[in-house]
Amino acid sequence: MSPAFDPLRYRADFPLLSRRVHDKPLIYFDNANTAQKPRAVIAAVEEYYRDYNANVARAVHSLGEQATAAYEGTRDKLAAFLNAGGRDQIVFTSGTTQAINLVAYSFALPRLQPGDEILVTQMEHHANIVPWQLVAGRSGATVRAAPIDDDGVLSLDRFEALLSSRVKLAAVAHVSNVIGTANPVAAIAKLCRARGIPLLVDGSQACPHQRVDLQAIGCDFYAMTGHKLFGPTGTGALWARREHLQAMPPFFGGGEMIRTVSFDGTVFADPPHKFEAGTPNIAGFIGLGAAIDYVQGVGLDRIQAYETELLAYATAALDSVPGLRLFGRAPHKAAVLSFLIEGVHAHDLATLVDHEGVALRSGHHCAHPLMQRFGVPATARASLAFYNTRDEVDAFIIALDKVRRLLA
Amino acid sequence: MTALYRDIVLAHHRSPRRYGELAQPSHASEGVNALCGDSLHIELCVDAQGRIREYAFRGECCAIATATASMLGEAVQGLSAAEVAPLQQAFAALIAGQQPVLALGELAALAELARYPARRKCALLPWATLAAALGGQAQTTTEKDTA
């Protein structure tokens, strides 16, 4: 039996978590927006700039070799972290958005014909809607959304019913950024593969909270971001099946993605470098490597078990607040709680709890269609991480009570 | 909890004045901040001399926008469009942390917005909607940022 999970032990690794806001201890409940960074990540970025700042993949001097080894080391770490198959299947991007756009323009657009469909769900982030709309607009295809129920659960039957022969690609969130629903992506991948429909999974919100095993999921593309995984902003990756990466043309051209260049024709590098033109965010990816080491050290299974328990505690606490409506009650969900309190606008709520030290997000969370599904213009959202505690949830509930008394 | 939500602001939020609609408005406009989820409808009766005789608003807004819209009705009573404009500028200056050149009455209670740049658009929405109504514009917004 593993020892009990002690969030306080890990909190000490995150310097920012000890700061105060409006003279109150910070309660950081905006982890789905971006996560805080452990000391190891900050130190790795600083060490690179201080001790071995150099460009990657082209310098033969010592600094360049050291930088390249650290930067490419993150690719190995990420490949292992995701059970990716091969390191060559990991394309570094600036984040999930760039990863999805790469698939939209390089994979989908050349294949789309008028009348074709791209199937998404009602719970998608704009990053998994708008790129498809853009390529649909260029090709005459349309984007359709599979419905979710009042608890925020995707109906597999209705999803399957929409997988007609017109669907040329499906794109689904692994975990919803607004309501936390964890979708059964392996089952979805099975449905898609049976019909020869490529599936992209948006893993932004899943990677920080649960073990991701790409071999078990069986999708075609998986997009992730580093900054929600306790790493630096401007880092992320696209994982794809080898045959897709071979077939896809490069999207950005430039240095670091070629083998030879002449005016008679250019020979591109092999994947993944074919898709990585220009000098990358070297410090960021070195930091991401440190973040992956850190998270592996804590253990994804332990993180998920602890967060599941914390989610149950927070859900019960929110349900005790009079007039509070919680959006999303999927049986399988991450610790993301979207809610509204009757008579209180989400922005007033966020401003007021900030004065109690609580950092929340308010608004539409880059998911207008989901807001429309629930018939609300905006929600407040508390999104938790493994460094959050029950004491913080208790303090948050007291803050909500103050807000309710003031405004409702 | 904060000086922004002072008693007078909360009083206007809880019991907004001139909330509702007019029987025969001569001017009307809709203010919508889609990102925030604020929407506001302002109706006016403007007389032959171009002066605001009646003002009414309704909508679903945060406390800051609601309180501003409620105070605004009082502040612009009997004013012409030419007189509203400098008042609007004075209010914008106030919530940007500057000294307003005109007296703003109860609206001065919102001066604390100088410390909340992200919330200024909430208080500016009723002003923009009023200006749109006077200018014959059907809809306006104070959201110029991106989502």
C-alpha cells in the first residue's frame, strides 16, 4: 500500500503558491487555465540560459551539443510519458492550438471535399472548433457537433450515429476544460477506426491529471500543451501515427526542417523535424522535460486518485451553497467545477473571491457552444490540481458565502 | 469584501432605478459584451430640444454594469447629447484613475475601478449604450479585446 498523498509536501516545490493576494494566502484554483511551475522547472530554464544557452541541431560546439541533448531529451521523456511508440512521432509545437492547426492544414485540408464533415462535440474548446471551421470554409466541408446531455456526458450512441461516410475526421477533447468530463476516447477511437475515420484527441486537460497511454487509446492524433502540465508556456506537442506524419506536407518552411535546399527543389527532413521550422522554444522544452520528470516523480496514478477524492469533496461542498448551480456531473471527470450562484454574475464573483485570495476563472472559457448548450452566457470555474487541499476548498466556500450574502 | 462593491454600488445593484421599459421610447439601443455575458437595453424619450426626458434600462449584467446603468439615468436627466459626451469622458477619466473635470455625483463611487482594468468595460457599457441610442446606433459593445 502506497503512503497517503500529502499535497503539502508538493506545495513546497511551487514557490508561487506561498505568495499572498490582497493580504490573504493565495488559493490557486485556475489550473485548467495554466498551472504553476515547480522549482525544478524554473531552475532548468534558468540553468539553460545561464550555463549552456546555444541553438540546437546545428552547432557542433560544446554548448550547442549540450543544448541539443537537453532539448531532444524532452522528446524522449514526452514519448515515454505518453507511451507514444517512437520519439519520431512527437512533433514539438507551441501548444495544443498549433498542434491542432497543423493537423487541420497539413492533414485535413488536402483531403476535404465539398459535402465532407468534420465531427466534434459540444464540449470542445475553441481551439478544437475554429481550426476545423477554417479548413471547412476553404474546402466546402462542414463542422458538426455531437451532443452532450445535461450532466455534460457525451452520448456514444449519438456520436456513432453521426459517424457517417461523409465524416473525414473526428476531433474530441480527452477532458473538457469547462466541465471536466473525461471522454471514453479509446471507445471513440474504436468506433472511428472501424469506419476508417481519423481521430484527433485534444489532450490539453488530460495530461496533467491522468496517465495517458497512446497505445491503449488508439487515436490517430493527440495534441497536448506543456504549460498546463506545470511546464513553461509556448511548449506542446502533436503525436501522430507514423503513416500520417510521412504523408503530411510540412506546414511551416524554414531552417531546421530540411535536408538539402536548392532552387531546383528542397528535400525535407524526416518527421518530426519536417514540421519544426525555425529556432524552437529551447528553454521552454528543456523546462517541459523537467516538468515531466517532476510529474512522473509524484506519479500520475497517485495524482489522479488524490484529485478524484478532492473533486468529490469540493463537489459536496459546492452543493451545500444555496442557489449554486454546478455544470457538469459526469461520472468520469477531472477536478474542474463550473458553476453559477443565483443572482451573482460570474465576473462579480471572480472579482470578489480574488479579494479573499481565490484565483478563479470567469467567462465563457473559450467554449461558446458549450455555454449555449447550458443556456448561460458565462460561468465561474474552479479547476484544481494535486497541490490544492481540502483546507483551500473550505476557505473557498467561506469566500463564496460572503459573495452570496453581499450580492444575492 | 472590497471598496469596489461599496454600499451605494450594491444598493443600485439590488434595487436599480429606472429599470424597465418606456411606453413610447424615441431612442433605444442594445449594449452587448458577449465575452462577459453582459447585455443591456436602454430606452430614451428625447424631447424636441434634444434633451433626455425619460430613461429606462433592463438586461442581464454584472453588479458593476447594473449599478452604473442605474446611476446613469439620474445623471443624464434633462441633458442633450452634446452635454452627455463630456460627462462620459469625465467618467472614463475617473475610472482610469484621473481627476474628472466634471462633477459625477453618485457615479464617482465607481472611481475604485481604476484598480480593476479588466472590469472597466463593465461600467463603460451603459455609457456606450446611451451614446449609441442618442446616435441612432442599434447596437454597441465595450469589448474590443479578443477571446
